[in-house]
Amino acid sequence: MREDENKKNGLNKIAKAYIHKLALMLFYAMLFIACQKQEDSGQNRESKGIILGFSQIGAESAWRTCNTRSVRDAAAAAGIQLLFSNAEQKQENQIKAIRSFIAYQVDVIAFVPIVSSGWENVLEEAKEARIPVLVCDRKINIKNDDLYVGYIGTDSTEEGRLAAKFLLKKFEGHKASERPIRIVELSGTEGSSAAIERSAGFRECIENQSGFEIIYSASGDFLRSKGYELMRTLPFDFTEMDALFSHNDGMTLGALDAMKEKGVNPGKDIIIVSIDAEQAAIDALKRGDVNCVIECNPKQGPDIMNLARHLARGESIPRIINMTEQVFYEWDDLSDIPARGY
Ligand code: AHR
């Protein structure tokens, strides 16, 4: 009897201790949720008052469409009021948009400069109005660097270097004494930092290498249609080129269409390296039509909103923030690349 009672008492004690622990855990979990809620509503309350003027270039590529979506979604999620303007590929429209943001007295201005020069006057005006300006995705070339607070986006020079390094590796066994590897370059919008820096980074690594020659370079304006047109109207035969360096996937996809029309086997007869990492380019890489794809990350929205929040509070931000990016090579295991979303 006594043994049974002892057992019962022991079990009761264990049960009590267990219930006590459970109650404590429940209490802390509820406390944690309540704090989270408070934090969220605090952040949103703070963001709600922020007005961000954002001038986008346009919608020249699937990459750009994703970039716009990222900015819009992130603003909505952060509770930041977004004044969005589409410049339809014209710098003058961007200047007009920035002036209207100044007149509206937004808290922060962010813009993607279609070209790198010609921004002094309008940025002086923003400075006079004491509105911080954040440069996104492409860089500007300006004497007075105080006219903007920071840059967030890609490192285009590095993208160009990576493209060149891929070709150097791909043609590693090629003897310099044989005819050179003949490269065609499809470059982006003239005067844009993305095109200038991608070309510069590429040349920095290729030009001092014997056995490689850039035989032709033309601007396809980051457009698929122009990539197609340029490749269809090359002033020489496809057999006279060995490699294509294309500044974006849109132009690459157009080039693939032109090559296939002429019975060329892209990725085999002509080695292709492209920038952006759109889903369609990754699919082409998997098929073997493209040999290397360098990611340019368009999902800048959350970082832009975070920076806007700091700027609206009058805080300083890092001068340059580069997005994290990766390279997809033909020799990689390409089986589990997550859907790109653009
Ligand atoms: O500025 C980034 C470039 O602009 C992307 O590579 C291109 O696709 C876009 O249109």
C-alpha cells in the first residue's frame, strides 16, 4: 500500500513540475509574441510617415520589371509611402520626376540613373531642399560627391571581370600562337554605368592576355530586340567569331534567336557569357545554349526601404552597398537552382 502511495506521490510531483514548466513556456511564448507585435507596430508607425520618391528608368528587361516589383513590394511591406515614376528611358523624365519630388517635399529621393552624367543641377536642388538622395542600381559620375548620400546596387566592374575570367578559363588550353579567340561584345545602354563598367572590367582582364581579341562591340541598349538585330546584321559571318560577351540576358536571348535562325549552335560553336541570371538565361544555360551566367541581383527593394528609414531619421548610411550575387557556370551542378522569380 505504502509503496503504491509513494509511487503515486512521485508521479504527482513529476506531473506538477511538468505542468509548471509548460505554463512557464507558454507565458514566455506569449510575452515574446506580444513584444514582436509591439515592435512591428512601432516600426510601421515610424515608416508610415515616410514618403519616398523613386525614379525608375523604365521596363527594358525582365530584370528591370523584377527590380520595380521589388521596390513596390518592399515599400508596401515597410509602410513607406512610395511616389513611383517611370522615366520611359529618358533622362529628362527622370530630372522632371526628381524636381517634382523636391516640390512635394518628400523625405527621401531614390533614383536609378539611366546614364551616369548630367545630374549636377537637379541634385544641387535636392541638396538645397535638404532632401537626401540615394543612387540605386547604376552609378553616377559627378564632381561633387556630397550631392548624394550613398549607392546601393551591383558591382558592374566586377561583373565584367568575372565574364572575362570565365572566357580565360574556358579557353585555357588555347595556344596564343594560334589565331586569337575572337570576341563579340553586346554592350548595354551607352553612357550607363552598367555598360561602362562591365566593358571596363572585361577589358581589364582580357586586353593584357595574348590570344584574345575583341573584334566587335556594339550597343544593344539592354534590349532583346536589339540583341537579335545586332547579331543578325553582324558585318561578318558567325564562323568568324568564337565567343559572345553580352551585358544582359535580354540581349543574349535575342542573340540566341539570331544564331539559331542561321543554324549556329550557341554554347558550342560560339561560347556565350551573359549577365543578369534571369530564369530564361538559366534555362538556356541548363540546355547548353549559354556557358556562363553572372547574376546581377534586382531584388534591392528591402535594402532601399531600410536605407530610406535611416535617412528619414537623419542618420548616415554606408557610402556603397553592393548586393550579394553569384555566378552560374556550365560545369556547376545546375539541378537545384531555385526559381529565379524574374
Ligand atoms: O542596370 C542593370 C541592368 O539594367 C541589367 O543588367 C539590365 O538587364 C537592366 O536593364
